[in-house]
Amino acid sequence: MVMDVAIVGLGPVGGVLANLLGRFGLSVAVFERARSLYALPRAVHFDAECMRVFQAVGIADELAPLCHVSPGMKFIDAEGRLLVDWQRPMEIGEQGWYASYRFHQPDLEALLRKALEAQRSVSIFPGCEVYAIEERPGCALIQYEELTTGRLQDLEARYVVGCDGARSLVRRLIGSELHDLGLHEQWLVFDALLKRPWSRLGDFSIQFCDPARPATYVRGVGNRRRWEIMLMPGDDAAEIARPENIWPLVGQWISPEDADIERGVVYTFHSVIARQWRKGRLLLAGDSAHQTPPFLGQGMCAGVRDAANLAWKLHAVLALGMSEGLLDTYQEERHPHAEAFIRLAVKMGGLIQATSPEAVRERDRQFAGGPQLMTSLAPRLGSSRLNDLNTGAGTLACQAMRQGARGDDAAGLCFMVVARPGSAELAQIASRCPAKWNAALQVGDDPASLKMLDRLNADFAVMRPDRYLLGAARSLDELDALWEPVRRFEQPSQLERA
């Protein structure tokens, strides 16, 4: 049997992608080197857009009680002066969720795994390491080792997605170079478990822009707290992670009487993005495609967005007979979007990591007029054949909320047309949408939808399965035109037919 998609790596990105593909009805094989879930914390933040994807996967309601809603982040200098104030709303926003969440990654991975195990079309291969992939006519041959037995096996799939992290095998097989965006620094990540009530630093994350020793504090879920501490010249990466050397670094805030060390490990924060995300039947997602410093908390978020963008396009090609050219829009849209976040993270990293007298003086000049307010980045998707010059194309759509019910749940994983209430053409909309895409119709009579339509100066908006806008229209004729970018991919190329 040839599987539709094989995924290498079952971290959060691989788990989200596998769940989405399974919900689309595709057959999926997921390979993961580890036999069991990694029990220690890694990623600690995701945003409303990611929670909306978790909603599509079917785990959001279970995940939400395990999270902590974050009020935002503050950047302060060595004297305690506020430089940047990044406050996040503490009420449900236009995505139907809070703007910022803190979470424990093993909680998320356990829910993703549980959801996968309930999907009949998804097969998980734990304790299996992929060591070779060979493209063949019509499929790719994946060769893997069962690590407990040493047995060598193989499996065929029509596409292979590398969600296999920074040292990605799939990226090496594609032959993709990394574009260096300029930040590579070693930091100690120290996770603590509180033993008694402790609230000295509060709920905001804090970036300590101290040239003597830059540091970050993160308020985690429950009794979890994290510090990230920049290594300075002369530090020994192996020695600094020892408990007796960690406590003096955080002694001004917390002591062994307050908390136990869960782990201390040195990471090198990177800022890179792969130049090529697809070659034939091989594709990249998550850290295999891009790596960002953690100063915006957007590393995992970018991978979740990759999965949402790629899943519906793989479904369109594999199940609906669309042209493979649709898969080229994946990198066209996601690469510049991910790069925008990485570049901002590098910029903020320059603020935090200013240690030389010259850099500190320049920073102080920048903030001589007082603290700056920061707003969340919300870039459009990159230009692609799906993103014409239509109004709003490539921007994130809102989610309707009516008496606690979320609009995405009614639409499922399909296109959706949001129409202004009272539009005379409502009865005609369904017949004007391409039948192959099974688009849902939603009357936008809720505040979020009305605000979106007003902002777009439109009576109709077409939402893609990844909840980005295909575009907006003021008439049925304009609505018909919105579907043209999609229709371009409805006929496979002559090469594909062959």
C-alpha cells in the first residue's frame, strides 16, 4: 500500500500536520525516533492563531484548561527602566481565543498523540528512524530502522514532509541551504518547579536588557517558571548548566528554598531560514524549514502555521485532483511570513543582547523619549498565485462567535464564504462556489465578522481552510472572480497526467 503522506518527526508540528491530514481523510504514516513522549519542557508559548489550528485538530477545549493566559512581555534595562511594553489583551479576540498562551509542551504533545490514535487513517511508527528517502515514479520510498530490533524496513508514500527539526534529514536530501539572518548566541535555559508560593516577578514575561548578563523570565503554567540567561565571554557551557552554578545567576529573584531545578541546558539560538522548502515529493515544515530566536515566542507558532497551510493543499492535490503546482504556493506564502517574524525576533534580540558600551549607548538614545508600546506582528502571506490583488487576500480572517459557539466548527476543514447579513444574493452564493471545494456559507452577523467586512469594505469574504482570506468582494460577480486563483489549479499539468 502506498500512503498518501509520510511525516518524519512527531513533535508539535508533525503532530498537527498528521492530525489535519487525517481529518481530511488522507492516509498518513508518521515516523518518530523516540519511543515515548519527551517529558521535559521545551516550547512554552503559542498564540490565538495556533489555538485556532488546535481547534481545527479537535484538542483546543482540552488544551485550554492546561494553559495560562499571558498578559504580555516587558523589556527593562539594568536600572529597571521600562524600554518596551508589549501588553496582550486579556479578553477573547477576533480569532475566538486569547492572544497569548503559556503551556507545557508535553501536555500539548500528549493531546496531539491521543487525537492521532483515534484516527484510523494515521499510522504512527515510534522508535523508528528514517535514514534514506528515494524518489520513484509516483511515490517516494522511505527506508527506516526499528531502533529496538535493528530491523530495516521500507514504506512508500506519495509525499514526504520533514518535520524533523534543525538537523533535518529531509532538508539535506532536498539539498536546501540555510539563509543566515544574523543571530547565533548561546543561552542557558533553566526550568524551575516552585515548592512554595512565589510571585516576585508576576505574570508578565520580562526581558532583562542588562549588558552585564542579559536574561529572560517566563511565567509558565502552574508552578513552572523559566529563566533564559545569555552566556558571556569566558563562560563554560558545560559548567554553567550545573545546579551549583545556575542558582547564583538567578539568586536575585529565586533560591533553592523556593524551587527545584527541573533542567538546565545550554542552547544556541539561531536565526536561519531554508532557501528551498520543496523538491519533488519532499517538503519541509517547522524547524527543518526555519529557526528563530525565542524573543517573540514564535518558533513553534511558525511551524503550526506551516502545517495549516500545507495540509489543505496536500489534500487538494491528493484527494481532489488539483495540480501539484498548488504545493509551490506553500513556500511562496509561508517563507516571507516566517521570515518577517524571524527578522523582528533578531531585532528584539539586538535590544536584549546589547552588551558593548557602544550598543548600550545607541539603545539608550533610541529610548530616550520613554518606553515604546509594541503590537503583535500580523503580516500578510507572501505573494502567490493564490494571492492575487484581491482585497484582503493573504490576511488572517476572524472567527465568528455566537453565544459561545465558534464559527470554524460549523464549517469544518473547507472554504467558507462569510456574507453580510441582509445581502439579497444570499440564496445564490452556494451555487456560485466551485462544487469541488464544498464551500460553507456563514452569515456574518456577529461583531467580529461585521468588523472584518467593514474593514475590507466588502459584503463577502472567502476564507480558506487555513483561515486566511482568499479575498473579499462587494458583489456576486466579484465573488465569482475570487475563485479564479483556485480554479487555475483544477487541471493537473500534462506531466502529472502522464
